[in-house]
Amino acid sequence: VLVWPEASCQVPARHMGWQQLRSTFSPHVEFVCVPRQGGEELLQRLGMREEGVTGLYLAMGTLLGSGVSAETTADNYEQFGEWVHEMVHCLVTLRNELESVAKVFWVNGNSGQLAHTVRPYQALSMRSYPGHAFYVEDTKGDRIKEFTITGPMEVVVQDQTCFTEGENEQCVFNPLFNATRKLVPPTESLERQRRASDRARFEQNRRQPGKVKRFTEVGWKATRIPDDLYANIKHFYDTSKHLAVREAWAAADTFTNHWQSDIHMMHVSPPMTNAIFNTIRPILEEWAGVPKLVPTSCYGIRIYGNGSRLEEHVDRISTHAVSAILQIAQEDVEEPWHLTVLDFNDEKHFIEMSPGDMVLYESASVLHGRPKAFKGLGYANLFVHYKPSEGWTYTGY
């Protein structure tokens, strides 16, 4: 966090209750003092006038001059505290790989408060903060796991029995994250649910493309990520990859083969999300001929593991009108992992992407996927979605 004071660094720090916030979230938050001379330059780079500004604060890593606005404050501790909480919150994946329900309790003082109930072989994401403590109980009320939030993380409740001998292999090892997890054989009920999920996807692929408004001649275009934006995202990937967690998929979801191959997620910060939205939006507006697009989702960075597949599909009709796939990194790839695209002329394309490449596509109407199994350690993509500010009235998934 950068704080630019009007005069001395110490006075606003005391007024803002900085020591309390720092002790709460240490070591995840640090105070950086910017003197007046540096602060004036910072204001200029942000396009702000010095007059009337007693201080400002930014998340570390904010791209200055990229359309990101600074938060300003006049010794408002409550506002500043809310902003810090928003910056340090993290997403935690809870995964239950037991045959019974798992109950997750938040430690509130000397007692536990039920926070979530996770069904067998299901996963969910929750928002939490560094330092929050939780414990997990089984259906008998026995405490089977305890954990404290240290940042974005995955918590797995499972039977630890795992072996890889001969034909009795029961676990999968992910060398990119040096992690092993147990493979859970599907029940007959889960197999039926997955077949139903496949049928629903096939029907959506058949019906949806023909009823969605189209903006371009063929529905997709290959290009490059702007250099400055790619450099910033790639730096985040390289320095924070160890914080990735396994993506939370419903057990019956068949868009990917998540039950066979690990897929991890890195969640970008709000300032970086805004920088991505603001940079990609004019590119898509010009390509699609849409005067104003509204951002609806910035998803990823998703890291596919060895053996991953992404079945061919169309995206959510209500929010994913015009989109972009940003290729961020590849780890020990053995052969090209093609993106398949069926254009508006019913011609199928097999697109090979390299780090820094970007594909623009009309994702609610263009069938796309990566149905061939990936061969390599990791393949990292980021997805950005928009819809027109007016006239896009579709509803549903």
C-alpha cells in the first residue's frame, strides 16, 4: 500500500490506524511512505491534481497511467480500513473428497460458527482473510482438520490412503506444484449426472449459436496481448504461481476432466483486473464494431495440468458476448495444444497459441474448446468477457 501524505508520513499513518491494520494482516500488508516530491510525481502520472488531495493509497503492483484510479482519503480510517480489507481478501477452495458431508466452522473467539457445509465429492470457493482460523467436522462431530488462512489456498478433506503400485493406482502427482491427491472413483449416481451434463452441453451447442446476435464476419481473430499488459501479468504469474489453488468444479461438471487432471487457479488482484478490463475493452470494441462494451468477467489465470481437456462449448449467453483468451505461459509442453474454433462459415480452425498471444472471439456463439488431452506440465490462460451496454437482453446460462 502506498500512502502519500500532505506533509509527514507519520501523522496520517497514526490517524488511519495503520498499526492496527498492519498487525491484523501482517505480513500480507506493508506500509510504504512516499515523500512529497515523489507524491507530486505520482499524482501527475495518475492524472490527478494536487489541490484538495491530502493522501492517496494504491495496491502494490498497480499499473500507473493505465486508467487505474487511486483512492483518496482525508484521514478517514473507516474508509481506508474497508479498502485494505478489500485488497487483502483471498479466495479459498474447500474440497470434500470424503464419502460423507464435511462441516466447516469459523473460529470466532472461543467458539466455532458454522460457515459452510460441503457435500461429498464437491468443492466450493469462499472469501476469507489472512489469519482467519477454521476447523472441519465429519458427520459424527469429530474434528478432522484445522487450518488457518495464509492467502489464496486450497483445503482438501480426504482419506489420506494413497498408493501408485501397478494397476491399483489411486492417486495423481502434479510435478508443477509438487502435490499428490487421491483419485476418487465415481459412483453410479455421479456417472449418471455427468452423462446428463454432457447431454445438456451438446444441446446448448446445437441451439445457442443460431439465436445469438453476431458482430463480425467469422467470429474470431488472432492477435497479440499489448506488451505492457502482458509483461505485468507474466510477472504476476512468475512470482505468485506458488499461490495457485485447485479450481473448484462441481463433481458432475464435464466441461473439463477435472476429476482426472489437476486444474489450478490464480486470482488476480482488483487493480490488475481493472487494468486488464481497461486495456482489452477498446481492442474488442474496435474489432466487434460495438461502441461500448461492459466488462462482465475476468477469469483466471487458469493453469491446466497434464492430461487436461476442455470440451467444445459455447459460453454463458447472458454475459459472454465478446471475449478474449490471453495465453500467459507454457510449462514443458510436449506438443502444441490447439484451441479449436468453429467459425460462422462452419469452418473449423486449429489455433496454436504462444505466450503473449490473444484470441478475440464471440464466445456465446462460436463453438470452442481444447478437446485433445494436453501433454505438458502447465498451460496458463486468462479469460476476459464483455457484453454490449445496450441491446443485449439474453438471459440464462
